[in-house]
Amino acid sequence: MDIKRSDAGQRQRRRWQYAAVGVLTLGVFGYALASLGVTAPSTPRNGLWLDTVKRGDMLREVSGPGALVPREVRWVTSESAARVERVLVKPGVTVDSQTVIVEMSQPELVDAAMAAQADLSAFEADAAMRKTAIESQLLDQRANIAGAINQAKSAQMQEDAEKELLYSKIIPALQVKRSILANELAKMKVEIEKQRLANLERSIQSQVGADRARLEQKRHALAFKARQVEALKVRAGYAGVLQQVSVEAGQQVAAGANLARVARVDDLMAQLRIPEIQAADVRVGQGVRIDTRNGVVAGKVARVDPTVRTGAVTVDIDLPAALPDGARPDLSITGTIEIERLHNVLYVGRPTGGKPNTVSSLFRVAGGAGDAERVSVRFGRAATSVIEVRGGLAEGDRVILSDISQWSGSDRLRLK
């Protein structure tokens, strides 16, 4: 016997069928959304910095700002503490070694020089008196020697005469012996007086030497004081151009203070400030192009400062003797140093933040399309405006070099 199915069971099965179809539809729709992904951000193409990867020779250069500076600079200093009375020469004037730049005053120095002069004059007078007395002593002693010699000769004559009389038995032998003793005593007196003369001469030499040394000392003291007084008229001491005067009339300066700066303007060199990240490969002897805003001259690296100051390394550049018109100290310049030339390498414009020997990401523009995709790029050696590509890009690829930090969460970029 047939059993009639209930309508409730059919409705239940129909609901399950509808639910299955709905779940399948949602799955297909979700898969489609997942396949499409998040909508890529868009940006105007004309607002981007684009470049094409090239293959060929790449010139590695680094550049930096700088200035022309004199090779020889001399600071004029104050020899003693003094007060500035007048500034006679202004910066920019050509000076020679005897040009007076600043006049100063110091009354104590003038008084000290006058006292030194008086002391020297008094000592010279005393020394002259001592010299006269010494010469008199010498004359007296020489006279004593002459008298002793005369007595010795007389004693010798007396002895000789009495010996002849003794042979004739005219005088007794005792008298002859007395003459002999007197003669010997006279000879001894001559030797003693000669020794006194030698001792006196040595003593006089020592005294004269001491006076001469003290006299020289006092003359040096006077010369030093006189030079200090003369130095109150501050001279350039060097032929060149006065670049700077650091004092004003009425100012009190200390000994050794810098007063002015003089430089030779016919012998200039360049000083460049190269960013420390680019200065690692700079070496002495490398070629340099210096743009003076009035012409370009070639030079060579002469010195690389071993220290870093405010993020830059100072590099000294030797320049030719003939420079473009208008070249003068402190003139602002730009210099480009040639590091090396790489042959047959891939390279591209240096992107914002692109560092040598690192791995970074760039947006590569799809050929003929309006989209750009993010790719990982391995960089090599770098120059100021270009950088070597060692992986991730091929010749002819177009990439975005602008700052892409604002799209750090996107792997695709739509170009309008």
C-alpha cells in the first residue's frame, strides 16, 4: 500500500538545498574578492620621478659644496695686553709686511722701556769705570815687574863684579855670598810679580766677562721692551690681502689675542664638504671638477680630513695657478670628485634613500600598462646621481625613483 509523503518533509529538504546553494554562492563570491585583492592606490604619473635601467659605462662621482680658501693664512696677534686706539686699515686692502693695521697703547710698557734704558746707561757707566780701574791695576803691576827686573839685573851685576874682586882678594868671600843671595832674591821677586800679573789678568778677564754678560742681558731686556713698545703699532708682517680685523677702537685685548687675518689671494685652493656616506671612497690624487659659477677648473684631491664634522668630511683640492675671473677667498663653489669608471654594468638613477650595497624595494612600471608592481632590488656601488643594479631589474625596466614610503603597505600602484 502506498504511503503519502508529508509536505513538511519536502519543505525541509528544499530549505537544505537553498542553504547549500547560498553557501556555495558566498564561497564563489569570496574567492572572487580574494582573487581581485585590495584595490591598489593610485597616483598621477606626471608627479613621479621615473627612470629606465640602462647598461653601459657608469661614472662614479661624488659632489659637495665648498669654498675657495687661501693656501697661506696668517693671523696677526697682540704681543702684550693693550688698548686699541685706532684701526688704520679695513678688510679688502692689499698690505705688505710693514703696513700698520692697528695702533694700540700701553703706558706701562713705555715706562718699562724707559727704565730699562736708564738701567743700561747706568751699568755702562759703571762698567766703563771698572774698566779704567782695571787698566790702572794692570799698569801698576807691569811697573812692579819692570822694577823687579831692574833690581834683578843690578843684583846680577853686583854679584859678577864682586866675584872678580874676590879673585883679586880685594873683598872678603862673605860679601860675595851676600851678593849671590841678593841676586837670587831679586830673581824670585821677578817671578812672583809675574805670577801676580797673571792672576790679575785672569781676575780681570772674569770680571770683564761678567760685565759683558750683564751688559748683554740688559741690552736684550731693553730691546725686548722696545720691541713690545714698537709692537703696539701692529703691522701685517705678511704680504697679501687683509681679510678680517677682529677688534675695534677702545677695545682692551689680551696678550696673544687675534687682531687681524692676512691671506695671499694669488694662491687659492678649494675645500669641499662631502657627505660622510659618500666620502668613503675619496682618495688623494683623484680628479675633481670645480664649478666657480664663472667657469669650471680641474683639480686634484690633496687631503682628506680623517674626522667627520656635522655629517660631512672636508676635502682639500689643489687648483691650477690660473683661475677664472672673480675667483677670490670664501667664494662659494661646487666640486665633483671622480671616484672610478665602471664598465658594462646595469645602473639606474639613484632613488630617494638608495644606499650602496643594500637591498631595497622599488615600483617597476609594467610595460604599456598603467600599473606598477613592487620588486626587490639589490644595489651595488653608487655615485651622486646613479647607482649600480646587481639584481631584481633588467635592462629597459622603468622604475619609480620617488619616495615610496607612503605606499609601504601596497605591492601594486595604479598610475593615472
